[in-house]
Amino acid sequence: METASTVGDLAPALGSEALRQRLEGRRPAVFLDYDGVLTPIVPRPEDAVWSDSMRRTVISLAERCSVCIVTGRDRQVVQQLMGVDSLTVAGSHGFDIWSPGQGQVVHEALTDFTDLIAETTATLRERLRGLEGVTIEAKHASVAVHYRQATPETRTRVDEVIDDLRDRNRDRLTLVPGKMVYEFTPAIDWNKGKAVLHLIDVLGLTSDDIVPLYLGDDITDESAFRALRGKGIGILVGRPDDPEMAGRTTAAEFVLGSVDDVERFLSNLAR
């Protein structure tokens, strides 16, 4: 049964006896968002490079168990930022999945969205041209509009453009809001949660001795938390006093307060 908690009600994952007991005698399969989990949120997306210590921690963990990156970012961009090609990466909210053992991992529900995304990207570039603090990020199967550095007046203009584009394309595009970002994806029933369940299947992670864990910070990670309810463990990364977490409910069961806490948690798992 689905349940939801406020961020402040979640039990800390670090030092949790309840979490330790659920993992005892079983192998974790770890799914990680990138921005806000493995690296802090930064004003410019291209500057989100993980630390050397986080890189070592994740690689060490991957030697013990399955580790997959599940991100809203373009897959190839994240792989370049990480400088690692030995991890499975699901980019564009799971629309673009690559595994070192299998190459492209394609689900039958996913088709070629090149023309649709190119058209949407061109429209956004034209209508948002010249707006300070606004960045458009074209991806394999989606396009994102970042507005973290924009003024309130500019954000109002961005909202108007986004709302109009959504209303004109309800049968073709889905609007996915995130932390200071809007993203358009193809209008099919697919998200990070479905991508995680697909990866669990194709990577052979379905045995009873495996516990899937998902660590994420964004609203888009909620689909993964919900997908793992009763099957695995969802861990939200964030602080209840963060304005972006205010009033938010989550399907996660545990919480980690920062990227540093994530590194400590993953380091403990790798032992």
C-alpha cells in the first residue's frame, strides 16, 4: 500500500537499525540520482562534477554490488561529468539507458523521439531567446529549461511560455517540473520508477536476496520511491528546512541530509 510522509517525519538512514536489519544477509542493488545526490546542486549544470572521494566511494561500492545512475540529465553528459564508463546509466528520466555489459537497454515502449524533441527545443530557444539566467538543455529524449539564476520577472515569462507550450501539445508532450527546472518528455507512460523496475528485470536483480535501494532528491525521483514500495527501500536526500522541500510529501522511507551524508552511507554499504 502506498504511503506518504513529510520530509521531517523520515528516519535518518545513517545509523538506522531498522535499515540495517532489512539489509542483513542480503545484497543491495543501488540506484542513484546524480544532481543533488552524488554532487551538490550548482547554478550551472555543466559544473556539477562529483568529488574525487565520491567517485572512489561509488566505484568501490560497484565492486561489491550493482550500482546504476538514474538521472534526468542527458546520459552521455552525465557519463562525461563522472568520467566513468563502468556504471549502468539511465539518462533523460530513464528514456536512454546504457549498461557496460549490454550497451543500449531499450524497452519496447520507447521509440525514436528525435524529431519531436528537436522541434520542441527549437520552439523553446526561439521563445526564450535573450532571457538572462535561463538555460535550455537538449537531451536524447527530452528538453529542459533551467531557471535557477533567473529573476522573478523572468521566471514569470518562463512560466507563461512553458504553460502555453504544454497546453498546445498535451497529446505529444508531458511537462515534468523539478528543482528550478521544467522538462518536456514524450507523452508516454514512462518515468524513473518504470526505468528502475525495467533495470531490475534486465540486469537480473530479481532474486529474493537482493534489496533495491534508490537515493534521490528531486520530485521526479518520487516515481522510483513509489515503484520500490514493498520491493526495496527509498531514501530521500534533503533537509526539511530547505525551502525546496517545504510542504513536500514523499514515498521514501528514510532520509539523508546532504551529499556528504550520501557519501558516508555509500561508504558504509561498500564495507
